[in-house]
Amino acid sequence: MPLIRIKSLPFTQQEVPIPQVLNSLSRAISAVTEVESHHIMLTWEYIPAGHYVHSGKAVHHQPINTHPILVDLIAPNFNTEQQIASMLELIANTLAEQVPIAKNNIFINFTPAYSDGVYDSGQVVEWDE
């Protein structure tokens, strides 16, 4: 694991190749964390038009500078603060390079996953810290 869930409004300015973006992000996370790619999960969901309000305004398409892309990063709690910060920066940089969004318009939340608190590959996962 980690699990990265991304939500945004649909893009209109240009076609965004979401599968390529997710594959690129998966490879980057794997390289930085040294976690094999088959343990990394990523999703991208579009928020329906008009269902996202930021600064009191609902919009129908993803702006570059408002309505931040929302990212949830779930990763084991044994990661250090520096490792977490590195993953957050890597996600932001990768997204800003590959989709029409300003880097300062990306919101990422880290949630720690705990040993015995994750079910994966048919079992409760346990790790040593």
C-alpha cells in the first residue's frame, strides 16, 4: 500500500489522459517509496458538475486556480514525517506537471493506516514498526 484517491471536476480545456497520469504517479511513488507497484493503488473520480462549492461558488468544470483537486493519501503509519512530506510533494509535483492545474490548487490529505487495521490480499495486514 499506499492508496491514493483523487477527485476533481471534469476538465474541459484539454483532454487529460487520466490512465497515463495514474500510471506515471504509480511509478513515481514506487520509485520513491521502494514499494512494488502491485502494492500501490490509485483512483481518479470526477465530481459531478455543480457538486463542488469552493469560495461560495459552484462550477461545472475544473478551473486551474480554484476548486482544488482533492487527494487522499493513505499509507502505513511507520512512514516518517519526511517520507510523508516527500510523498505529498511528489504527488503535487506530478499532478501539476501532467494536468492543467496550478500546483497551489492541489489539496492533499494524509491518513495513516495502522498495522492490523488494513485488510488486503485476503488477510488482515500486520507490520513491524
